[in-house]
Amino acid sequence: MEKYNIINDIELLKLQKKYRKGQIKEEDLSKNELCRLKELYKVQIAFLDNAIENDKREINHLKKKIGE
């Protein structure tokens, strides 16, 4: 449930957006904000890794289905 909460934390996502745009720097963040941002990135990366693996499995399944 924690992963779901961190991905849907609107304020944290806004903070991430500002950070990525360069509007704020790492030095501008509190320790808590920095830790939460790092955790958000980890969760997002894990989500993308999982999506990629699912896509690979689906592609392999479709290849087998058409006989390649």
C-alpha cells in the first residue's frame, strides 16, 4: 500500500516536477523531502521495470502464437 501512496502523492509529484525542471535544487530540499523523492524514483523505476518485463512476456507470447 505504501508504494501506491507514494506514487499518488500529489505534493510529492509536484516537488519532483520542480526538481526535474531545475526550479529547485537538492540543497533546497529538506532531508525528509529528499528521502521521499528518492523513494518515489525507486518506486517509479520498479514500476517501469515491471511494465517492460510484462511487455517482453507479451511480445514473446505473441511471437509464439504466430510461429516465429
